Amino acid sequence: MRVMRLMGILNVTPDSFSDGGRHAGVDAARAHAERMVAEGAAWIDVGGESTRPGARTVPVAEELARVLPVVRAVRGLAPVSVDTRRAAVAEAAIDAGATLVNDVSGGADPAMFPLVARAGVGLVIMHSRGEPDTMQGLAAYDDVVGEVWAALDARFDAAVAAGVDPSRILLDPGIGLPKTTAHNLRLLHALAPHARRRPVLVGASRKRFIGELTGQAVAADRVEGSIAVALWARQAGVAVLRVHDVGATARALAVWDAVAGAPA
Ligand code: HH2
């Protein structure tokens, strides 16, 4: 089974590094990135817009001001991914050193796939519906697994048609965005056949459905539940896991891998 790599989450939104873009925020972001890399992150995912259902849409200028100084500050530590739905932000982040675009809208901006193709960088295509501030009412599916993967395959084909290198595309079912707990569980349960077909990325870390299952209202408390998903994803053959708690996840995976690799 292929190695699963960890993508460490570096949010530069007001609810995390509140003054992202200013000196203190950049220093804090860099220190956090250094720690995640020391703990085993293979990627640093820099995001300047919260994509949580209900979150406010951020003006492009504000997103750029948050993201660019941080990309520059962390680019020497590990490969940098930029979590954005906007081609203008992705382009500036690529110029600043990002080598992967993590697009939670799956290429809704028509300039995104051509940009990724031109720049020759990697691409995460995530399944989502609507915009963060409008997606809450859109979590209705007849067959969530079939619909999400059919939509992802169509976006994959569109990206390749636009010139993106297919070997540099990761597909992501978009846990929680917008999906109910039941939808998330079905998507996670059905990961393995899709992870065999294409490289898959999963982002379930600290998400609300874990809190619903464990009774934990505070996102930062949901570490054990997040690790349970990490181990499940590992077993399913997922290529990249987007996480907040890099060290705890890496340690759990080291034990899982040792058991899985032991002689029969
Ligand atoms: N989830 C969030 C953000 N970006 N990217 C990918 N590829 N997959 C995900 O599941 C995903 C993502 C969640 O949004 P946010 O509100 O920004 O929370 P956080 O970044 O702390 O997870």
C-alpha cells in the first residue's frame, strides 16, 4: 500500500492567526509550520478564507494580504499548497512559491484549471456545492457516494482537458462541505475503491461530524476522532490527509503501519 502523506493546515484567517499578513501573524504562522514539518507534515496548506459552511466570503485583496506573506515565510520549510477558490489568489501564491493549488470549489473559477496547467503545479479538486455562506441548505443527495464521485470525475476530466497533468491531480470528496454526518460516514466508508482508481485527499480533521459522534463541541478537542478517521483513510489507501494535529496523527499512523507491515 502506498505511503499516506500528511498535509498540515495553516489557517491565516481571523479566527486563527488573527493578524495574518502582519509581522506577528507571519511569525506565528511560520513557527506553527516549522512545528508541523518537524512532526511529519509533507505539505503546508495555507488558507486565507474559511470554507466552513456559513463562513463569510473574503474580498480577494484581503485573501491576498493574508496568504502571500505566509506563503513566502514558509516556502523553504516544505512544499506549500494554497487553499483558495480564486485563480488570482492561486496565481499570486504560485509566484510566491506555492506548488499545489487546493481548490475547495473544484475549479468553479473558470481561470483556475488553465492557470494550474500553465504553471505546471499540482491540483486538489474538492467536491463542494455553493459558496461557504450559502452552502448550508445544499446538503441533499439521493446517492451521496455516486453523486460526489461522478462530479469529481467530471471535474477531473475538465481539468485534464484544460491541460492539467493528470498525474498531479488529487480528488477529495469534501467531507462536511456541505454534507451531513450520515453523508460523511458513507463517503468515508466508500473511500477504498476510489483511492485505488485515483490519488485521493481527505480532510476530516476536527470537523463537526466528529463532534456530533463524540459529543465534543470544541473543534480543537476532536483529536481522537480525527485520528480514527486517519487510520480508516490509511487502510482505504488514501494518498494525502489534511490535518491540524500533525504530530498525534503521525504517531498513530506509525503504529498502524508497523502493525500492518508485521510478518503474518
Ligand atoms: N476542508 C476545509 C478547508 N479546506 N481542503 C480540502 N482539500 N479538503 C477539505 O476537506 C477542506 C479543505 C475546512 O474548512 P475551514 O473552515 O477552512 O477549516 P480548516 O481549514 O480549519 O479545516
